[in-house]
Amino acid sequence: MVSIADCAREAFVYGYPTVDLYNILYKYVADVSSPEYKAPLNHIYNTRHVATPEDRAIVAPNCDTPYSYAWLDLRAEPVVLTIPAFEPHRYVSLMLSDAYTYIIGYVTPRTNGHAGGDFLVAGPDWSGETPSGIKRVFHSPTQLALAFYRTQVFDPDDLQAVWRIQDQFRVQPLSQYLGRLAPTPAPALQWVEPLDVRKEPTSMRFFGVLNWMLQFMPALEDEHDLRKTFATIGVKPWPGFAEPDEATHTTLVQGMQAGLQQMMAHLGQVKSSGELFGSRQFLGHNYLARAVGAMVGILGNSADEYLGIGYHGDSDGQPFDGSRAYRIKFTPDTMPPVRAFWSITVYDEAMLLYANPLKRYVINSSMAGDLAMDPDGGFTLYVQHESPGADKEINWLPVPQGSFNLTFRAYQPEAAILDFTYSAPPVVIVG
């Protein structure tokens, strides 16, 4: 028999991504007073700019692709998503995620070219025939899901082209798409207060939020026994969680703390983001990887679509410190081999964007042509808190004065990145 502490540890690791996802869902869909509010369920919201330091609901946002979001309620009927055709040189991605944060599937240049089309997303209770005109059906194992769009922007002058693409994204219930009467609507959701699990990792509200989400997450075929085990400590589909007695509370907290320690220990062993994000078929029962992925950058891409290729620290293996000055030297032979694009983004200690005078949070491949070039045809990036001088600011990536993080992204990486034969240029201390 599993002890209460061990059960709490397993439930914490299992449920961490879902509880963290609910925090985003609530702010984006339910709380109209939130500065992060986007749109109701089954409606799309297009962000008209790249992420800024004011965007704080999602950790480690990228600054290369303005996001669009459609949170899907699949209880009454499927939803049809429409993507327009777009230019061959542009990257436009639709990533579908379920309430576990497993990736259900993609519509990207890798999977669909640049032609666009109509795509159906169905919940666990739907078993209808594929309607005419639908390119592909995606089956979500949960009744709530997220359609997460990324549209590449090349420079500030390109934003209007991005908006034209975004304005053609469509989200329609299947009945509307087919011109038929809508089915009986599902009951209105009775939201619960969200939890910022990073700030309150041992709050009993964790289990209340998880229970609320489990109502819309039918047990997966091979997880019935696991769900029964969780139910012994009150973790089950239900819109709440009974406050335990003092002794049980203490034991549950101990289990949650052990789960967090297990996640932190696993993080230290992770070599790339490709280990943390993907479909259920890819991640299987590796709940620890799924939880760590949510902790460091929820809703990340699978390796085929995107891979983080650095950096965990400087060339000496030490954490980044904004009191030091760093350089990253790219030669013509060390450019990242990608089919789409690459970027290097600065985050503060909390994995949020760092506000700086230049309002520059990233350097990416679309900016490379504007950088000051070295005699060998490559370029050097100046990664530091203070300006490297007016003549070098074009290559300056400003960082906080204290601890900071760098994320090196490769979109649609080629084989040399996927098999780790490509090594990112090191971040070298120079002062």
C-alpha cells in the first residue's frame, strides 16, 4: 500500500503541469479583470506584438513569434480550426495541447507545408465521421484543450503582415462549420481560484485545482489504477478538496516537498528541451519529465518542431551572473543548422523577460543581417548588463545585473542538432 506521503509526491508530480496550466487558463479565459485576459472559450485571441516583460502568465515566452490562443471546450461538440496559406519563407505553427500538457499534434510547415486548411479537434466523447473539407482530425483525450499559434515576425516593419495572417485564423464549432443546428450546450463552467504553484508549491489548493481539472480529464486507459491510488488521499474528479486534519496536512506537505525536490533533481540531468515536451506516446509514464517541462517553460514544443540547444551556464559550467561580461562568437561554420529559424533569448531569474533600455530581449536569425560582422564573416554577441559601447550596441544582448538565464532555440532543427553533433558556440566570460 502506498503511504500518504508517497501518494502526495506522485500526485504532485503528476498534477503539476495541469495545475500550472489552469493558472493560465483562468487568467486567459475566466478572469475578465485580469491583465492577462484574452478571450472566452472557443474564441481566438491574437497577440499583436511579440512577448514583453509585461507578459507574465507563461514562463520563458519566446520573442520571435506573436502568439495566438484559442482555449477549446470540446464537451458539446468538436471545434474546427482554419489556418490560411502563408509565404514559403515564414514559420506559422499551430500546436494543440491537452489538459495534461501532452502535445496532441501540430499544423506547421513540417506537417502541412504552407497551404493552410481546415482542421478538426474532437474531445474524448466524439466518434463521428470526418466531414468533407477537413484535412485532419485531432483527438484530444481531455474535454478542455489549447490551440496555441506562433506566427514568425521578421522585424517591426513585418508586424502588419503577421496581423493579416492572424486575422484569417478561424475557430468554429463543428455545427457552425457545417451550417447545422448546434447541439445542447454544455453546462457553464464553475471556476475555482487558481494557484501559482511556483509561489505556493505546498498549498492544499493545489489538490483543489487538480480535482477541478480532473473533471474534464477522463482517466487514460492505463492510468485507472493510478487514479484509484490518488483517490485515497482525496485526489479525484471533483470541484474541490476537503481540508485534511493537521497530521494529514503535514504529511501531504512532506510529500509535495519531496515531489518538488525530485523535479529539481531531474532538472539537473536534463540535456535538452526535447526530453521534456511531446506527445503522450513520446513521454509515456515519464510524469517527472512532463512536470519539469511545465516548471521551466510550460507549453514547449517537441524536438521535431523545436529544440533548446543551450545554455545551462557559461563555458566554465557556472551559472550566469550579470555582474560579469560574456561573449558568444559565431563563425560561418557554427551557425545553427535549422530549416526555420533560431534565437537566443534573455530571461531573469524567474524565467521572465528582462526589461532593459533597448527593449531588446532576443537576437535571432532574422536579425543576423543587421549585426556588425567580424572579419571572418561571423559575428560576436555581447551579453552583459552595461552597454559594450555605442559602436557595439547593435550586437548587444542586455542582461539583468544579477542572475539570469539564456535560452537558445532552434525551430525545425536539422539532423546535426537532433543527434547532438552540433554544439552551440560557448558563452565565454571576458570581464
